[in-house]
Amino acid sequence: MLFRNLPDRISGAIYITVSAFLYASLPILAKLAYQVGLGPSTTLFLRYAFAFVILAIYLKMIRREPIFSRSILAIVQGVLLIGSGLVYFYALQYLSVALATVIFFSHPVLVAIMALAVYKEKFDFRLVVGLFLAVIGVYLVSDAGNSSLHISQTGLCLAVAACIIYALYTLVGQKNVNRNPPLALTATFSLIGMILIPTLSPHSVLLASLNGIQVLIVFIMSLFNTVLSVSFFLKGVQKIGASRASLISTVEPVITLLMAFLILGEVLTLKQILGSFLVLISIFLSISNPPIKKPENDDSGSSF
């Protein structure tokens, strides 16, 4: 198991940060996929299909563990994850990336409030300040002030829905990950994506004309943005709980911004630099609290 000798609050933060770093590359990989001729539905379907194949081979042949979970909670969480991604994608058709990002990454506030009621997590002063700084930081990073003055009501509703669905996914994960190994859960989510996406858009998943570069890009996306990112996120939730995990994950748009600067040559504004700094402060506040009580029936030795 990785980070065996570290306190849960530190190892959990590392798991979530690594997950955010991996997942932050998704917009760049998606842009590359679109540039080589792949459509959104085909890209999403192949992403989950490759992820399921990778995990099935690893779990069955190397770990000799069950490939997927049959629990109702796992299925519910998988539907929430896939649903959140699809709804967010449709929101981007109506809203700017900046505005959609601001709305979506307000989910740590929802998670913290819901976790307070559902799991009786301590909602202390540092967490309140961290949430406030995270929301402000994500707003600045996304540079929402440059968005179009015309805001689509449809897009607004879809973005809010994606935020709520993802918050529910995170909350379900806190309970579910204590009963199922993260890798098996990720395989389950991938299988649900393979089934759900063609069902919702059967005429948009086109596989007949794939070429090598398209397959390579989606394979990398499957490995980084699904297999590893989701598994590390679930492991982090297992260690530090849903509210802190969700708060730390707000570093994702900051990392995406830095990747865009380094890889795509996009310019960083002073506002975005300030927002990144605020997000980093919020993460420090979330992991500097007293040690977190470990969830009951923890099976953290089952993976990693």
C-alpha cells in the first residue's frame, strides 16, 4: 500500500492531489482527440471501454480479484459519476468553459454541507474558511468576469445539475469505498459508462473509422483520467472523508490552467495567479486540521 507510514490526513491529501493532477489533463487530451477527428460521445465511450479492459486484465490476471462490484451503492455511484460528466458536457454547449467551471467547482460547498448532515463530519472554522477561499479561488482561476454577458438558462441549469450530481457521487463514495476496493469500483464505473453512453446517444458512438493516433490518445485518457484518477480519488475519500477530499480536488482547475500555460502556451493573468494561490491556501487549511477519525470497517489494505 502506498504511503503506508504517513498519517491518513496526509496520505489522503496526496491521493486526492494526484487524482486532481491526472484528471486535470482531461481537457487537453480531449482537445487533441477532437483535433484528430473524434466526437465527444465516441471519445467518452472509448475512454470507459479501454479503462474497463485495463482494469479487467489487471484485477483478473494479476490481482485475481473480482472485476466489478454488484452492490447497489456501486451502481448508484457509477451512474452519478457518468451522469455528472454527461450533463457537464452538455452544459459546455451553452456556457463558456469559465462559467461552467465556476459553477461545477462549487461542489465542495455542497459536499461539506451534505456531509455535515449525512455523516456528521465536523464543520469547523478552518474548513469553513477553506471552502470560502476555494470558491473565490476557482472563480478567479476560471476568469469568469470575461464570460459573455448573455447567460443561457438551459446551460445554467445543466451546470448546476452537474455540480449537484457530482456532490452526490462524492458523498456516496465515502460510504461505498469502505465496502469495495477502489479499483473494482472504478472498473464498475467504466462498465456503466460503456452501457450508459451508447444508450443515451446511440447514433453518436462511431467506431468504424478509428485510426492509430485516435486510439492512442483515448487509451492515455482512459489510463490517466479514469483508471488512475478515479481510483486515487476513491482512496483519498477513504482516508480523509468526502468534504475534505472534495475541497482538495479544487486544485484541479489550477493544475489545468498551469498545463494550458506550459503545453498550449496560454497566458496566465494576475487574477488567475491570485486564484491559484487562494486554492492552495484552502488545501493547506483542509489538511492542517487534527487527525481525522478513520471510517469504520476500513479495508484500506485491499488495494494500492
